[in-house]
Amino acid sequence: MSTTALVKKGDVAAGTRDQLIQLVSFMLSNEEYGVEVLKVREIIRMPAITKMPNTPHYVEGIINLRGKVIPIISMRKRFGLMDADHDSHTRIMVMDVAGGLTGFIVDGVSEVIRIHSSEIQPPPAMVSGNIDQEFITGVFNHAERLLIIMDVDRMFSEAERESFAAFGDE
């Protein structure tokens, strides 16, 4: 499985390689985001989460998913958004991040979207120029709303990814 970005910034600008991409869209604080469907292993309802001491503020804890220990990340906290109560729409998207499984709490999962890579616009330089925003790979106009496309492999530093791998039995 590739760990490269969905769409390289140069490809979007040059309009090269128009390929069909499937994204899983999800909601966070009334904004819609998308990740490559091949990254998503499964989507589950909110289970009980075991808190872990001395973890970054955005790590909610760990869960046991069929015998495998998986770290759970609050996407709201990771993005610096206000906390919200979990409701019947809240889900955990279990994704493959740098070769290991990680769960991400999202407000709700919307749908699987098929788009052409040529329809993706690069993020504005003001946003993508920030090192902390490297995971935003593009923007897509979806049903009169902007869908923010992200690469979860770029969301964390090497040190953060190694610390998540320590949770499981990789």
C-alpha cells in the first residue's frame, strides 16, 4: 500500500494523470473532510476508551479491537477544535497510518465519494505552507461545500508515529 500523498501538489497544478479516486468523507465541527478509502480499515461505533497517562492531549486512549490494541486520536483536539459531546453519529475510523492501525474519533461518517484527481484543487498557499498543515493535500467542491482532502500519514511526526506503534503488537 502506498504511503504517498493522494495527489501531489505538482500533479494538481499541471493537471497530469487524471485518475479516479475514492474518498471516505467525514464530518468534524460542520466541516467535511475526506481520506483515501484504502486507508480506512473499518468504521466502528464509540466503545469504552481506556485512558493512558502521559500521552499528547489529542490521544483519547486505547481500545481493544479483536485482540489488537489501537490508539485512539480525537480529530477535534488534533485540529485544535472545541470539544463536543459524542452522540449517536460519532464514529471511530480505524485507519492504516504508517503501517499501523490508529483510530480517529470523528463527528460522523458521510459517504464514499468517487472523484477525478483533476477535480481536486491545491490548498491555498497560506494553509499548505504551514508545516503543521502538510497533511492537507487538496480541496474538492462537493455539493456546494468544500471537502478538505487529507493524507493521514502526514498528520503526525515520525516520533508520534513511533509512539503509536508502541501501543499495538506490530
